Amino acid sequence: MRYSALSLLMQALRGHRDWPSAWRNPEPKPEYSVLIIGGGGHGLATAHYLASRYGITDVAVLEKGYLGSGNVGRNTTIIRSNYLQPGNTPFYELSMQLWEGLEQDLNYNAMVSQRGVLNLYHSDAQRDAFARRGNAMRLAGVDAELLDREAVRRMHPYFDYENARFPIQGGLLQRRGGTARHDAVAWGYARAADRRGVDLIQNCEVTGITVTGGRVVGVETTRGPIRAGKVAMVVAGHSSAVAAMAGLRLPIESHVLQAFVSEGLKPLIDGVVTFGVGHFYISQSDKGGLVFGGDIDGYNSYAQRGNLPVIEDVMEAGMGLWPGLGRIRMLRHWGGIMDMSMDGSPVIDKTPVEGLYLNAGWCYGGFKATPASGLCLAHLIATGNPHPVAAAYRLDRFATGHLIDEKGAGAQPNLH
Ligand SMILES: Cc1cc2nc3c(=O)[nH]c(=O)nc-3n(C[C@H](O)[C@H](O)[C@H](O)COP(=O)(O)OP(=O)(O)OC[C@H]3O[C@@H](n4cnc5c(N)ncnc54)[C@H](O)[C@@H]3O)c2cc1C
């Protein structure tokens, strides 16, 4: 069923009893042309674009839990394309353009809201760095505006502008950036892929990857073996563990990242804002909760929960920016497992095992990449060639030294 005002009206007249399931719940078949390991945003987007853009529908997505149980349903929903490095800018701008047409493409309300992303700066040096980034964005056709302190104050009068240590001097604004409802993105891609014939298999953990003569021939799962000539690993924080099943060691570490939501409040902050001197960013959800987060916990882990020192660190940074936050009660927090790469940029590439593909290394910025990541991986699987905007996301760059170090932090996964 196509979602529309008419279908809503018809269902309303029938007491909303006849809505069909958003997707089927099929049994796995013994063989597919393409298997996608991981039913997160990127895996589901890959399935959608394989089917819709490349006509490949003999595809199964294998998800060990339920669809959207990973980072796609745990992130802070920020989308933007305010990148500096030439390897990144065209990719993230393509993603932003796909976000702008996503709801029509999927026939699904993903609550894409271009409410603006503002990065604050607090020193002359930081202003110069942001001016450089903004100029690079504009040269690449991406929108960017450098604001002074008064322009920021008009947008957000409640921040602490008199802070002697970290005075707010201004900010770099991308108006087209904003937020999207994270789990609706997973559901929208899932429904769209299912409608084109893709099998979405939940509660199906991949426990082994079968390789014969250097070529992938299928996978072992908790629901039996499945054969396929092409297998894509799209498992975010579990990338190293899954790649190890094929004998591969990745330049990726798994770290916990936490997020926080306050009690529901009346409209208070209408865009996304990042603090420039502590790792802290904040927006407000449509339900009224302030959504905020900070740095990764800083140790390797597969546990989807965080620790207290980082909670304190995030709250301190928040108070540094906006002292009024101290009056607000925090409602809940949670953690997700980040696939931190050594240069902070992702990989969308073939692996040394023929027919085995890798989509990983998204660090804590992979939600905004979901549409372009799915499209570029689908392109690679369907054509055998990298998509032009993802050509730099090669796995061998860690051996050749062609790193894409957006932050200039060096080979330190905990600093990206
Ligand atoms: C707290 C937090 C805040 C974040 N904030 C932002 C943000 O504001 N903006 C942004 O751009 N990004 C953000 N991110 C990052 C973003 O969420 C991730 O980079 C992105 O979601 C990763 O891609 P994914 O959706 O495919 O991952 P996931 O949703 O994690 O999908 C991977 C899937 O693989 C499955 N899987 C793992 N192993 C197996 C197996 N053996 N067999 C079968 N299935 C398996 C998992 O169950 C999981 O569902 C944030 C992340 C977190 C945790």
C-alpha cells in the first residue's frame, strides 16, 4: 500500500484496522545473488538502492537482532555536509541531496528537518579554521555562512556569551543541515526494499563467512547456511568481528558512544549547535526532549552502554555553553558501538576476498551518510567499480598512506 492522505483517510474510516505490515517476515532461502550482513541504516539503504537503481532484487539483508536495533536507532539524528577534505565533501553533499528527496523516494515520513547546524568558534584561530572550511564548502557548491557573535546571539540568546575562558565569537552555519528521525529512516528503507522483493531476515546472526579458493560462496547463520556469490559486510561497530570470519584484520577499533535526552520541554532550541571547546552538541526533538552528546568513552568495547566519567564530562561541557541546562532533568542515556577508523573516514570497497565487500569505519558520523553510503555500496556491488564520490574510501589507503584525516588528528581512532 502506498502511504498517502487518501490511504490515511480510508484507513481512518475503517478504524485503522487494515494497515498492512510495513514489511514481510520471510524465511531465508538457500541462495541469493547478494547477501547484506547488517540490518542497520547502511545495510537497508544498500538493499533499497540495489533494487531501485540497479534492478537487483535477489537480495537478503541478514540482521542478528531486529531491524534498526543498532546505531541507526541510537544516534542523535544529525545530518550535514560541512566537510573540508576533497575525499569527503562530494560524498556527504550527495548524501545531503539524497536526504532532501528521501521521503518522496521511500514514500515514508522520515521527519527530515533542515533546521541548520551551527558550529561555534571561540578564538581567532578557530574562526580562521572555520572560515577555511566554509570557503572550501562553498567552492564545492555546499552552503555555508560564517556568523559573528551578535548573529549567533540573535539565534540563541540563552548561551553564556560572557564566559571569560571560552567566549563565543561566532559560528559556521550550514542551513541545509539538520536532523532526521533515525529509526524512521531504517523503517522507510526497510519498507521500500521489501516492496521491491528484498528479503529482510531478522534474528539471523551471521556466525561464519565461507570462502573457497579466495572467493566468498556464502555465510553460516543461526538460521542455517545461505549461499551467495556476493556478500557485503555492513555491520558498523561489529565490522572487525565479522571481517575476522573471513580472515581479515581491519584498521578499525570498536568504541562506545553515548547519547542523552532530557525531559520534554517547550520549544527552546530550533537548530543543531556544537560547542567549539568541549565535545558537546545539542538539538531538540519534536517531542520536546533536548538531545545531546559528546565524546566516545575512550576504551574498546562491544557493550552498548556507557560509563559515568563521560556522562560528567558531557554535562560539564553542556554547562560551559549553556548554564541554564543545570535546571533541566536528564531523562535517559544509552550507548552504541562505533566503528572508529584510523583516519576518521569510512571504507566502501572490495576486500582481498573476491565477492566480499566492506562498508565500515563510520565513526560517530555515519547516520548522515546513510543514503550516499547505501547508494555507493550498491553501485560498487552492481557495477564492480567505485561510485565517483566514494572513490577515495579505499581499504588500501591505510597501507599506501592516502589517508582522509578530516580533523588532522593523526592515526588516533579515539580522537576522530
Ligand atoms: C550515541 C550515538 C550518536 C550518534 N550521532 C550521530 C549523529 O548525530 N549523526 C551522524 O551522522 N551519526 C551519528 N552516529 C553514528 C551513526 O549512528 C552510525 O555511524 C551509523 O548508524 C552506522 O551505520 P548503520 O546504521 O548501518 O549501523 P547499525 O545500525 O549499527 O547497523 C549494523 C547492524 O549490523 C548488525 N550486526 C552486527 N553483527 C552482525 C552479525 N554477525 N550478523 C548479522 N547482523 C549483525 C547489528 O545488529 C546492527 O543492526 C551516532 C551513533 C551513536 C551510537
